[in-house]
Amino acid sequence: MIGIVNYGAGNIFSLTAALHRVGIAYGMIDKVADFDLYDRIIIPGVGHAGAAMLKLQETGLVQHIIASGKPVLGICVGMQLLTAFSEEGSAELLNIVPLKTLHFEKRIGKKVPHMGWNSIVPKKDCPLFKGISENSYFYFVHSYFIEADEQYTSAFCTYDVVFSAALQKDNFYGVQFHPEKSGKPGEQILLNFSQL
């Protein structure tokens, strides 16, 4: 069963509605004692990465997440938390993936935030993208992006710059887009994660 880290920085309703639609059992992780009830973990997140990191630290769950060995999926800001550093608040993050989260401003000629539907280029070997066609579109809303990296990026996206639409390192996965708002392809991502 999937445990959702409920730390006050995520759009829980949209995510739980999507999990319910596809028949995935879930529960909330509010405290350390809840962690052992679940075999997969989702870290949702919207808003400010620095503030989200502080809220996550307040739960006391950080070390349990890092050391668990369970599949972990970060969504949007939840994925950014997996990186080492964010320009948003000049914040030190979980440093699971040694990449930086950067602001689009001054790096692109398009409007910020990057909001709406965009295609991605997934790597063939990432299990999150099993059964998803290469011309699938996903829904993005973000002003900060994770730099692209051949070692850790499991799907690329372009918005004037190429950035990480998804990450993978060991048992840690992340998606910058919102699978819960991305129709059937997004639901497939959640199903694939539930079957890891």
C-alpha cells in the first residue's frame, strides 16, 4: 500500500482522487510510527521548495525516507526535494540526487511559470514509463526546474531549456509534472509506481 507523506505542502486531494480512480490503496503518513505501515511512499508538493523542506524536516521523517529502501516517488516540489539544492529560498534539500533545482527566469525567453501540457522523452529502462507512448503529454506547473543529467534523468522535457521531467536513483523516483492531473498517461505512472 502507498503512504502519502502528509506534511502540509502537497495537493493531497487531487492525488488521492487519482489513486482512488485507478484502484490503488493508500493512507497518510503523519508521523514516524505511520511509516512502517506502507511499502511505497509518495512525497507530494506544491509551492515553495525551501518552505516544503522545512515542513518535511518538522515531521521527523527525513531520515526514515532516506534510509528506508522502499520505493519513493516525489511529485513536483516533492521531486525537487530529492535534489541537493534549490534556488528557491537558497535551500539545502535532501541531497538524494546530486543535482540543483534552478529558476527558469533569466534562463529562457518564454513566460514563467511553465504551465500546461508538454511532451516528454522518457528513457526506455525507467519502469515508471512502462506502457506509456513516447508522444504522451503531461501537465506541468512550475517556475523552477531540475537540471538535466544523463545519469539521473529518466525523462527529459524542453521549455527553451532541456530539464529533468523525471528522475531515478536507486529506489527514488521523481516526476516534475502532475500525474494526478495528466489523464490516462499520468494514471499509468501511478499504477506503474504501485507495482514496483
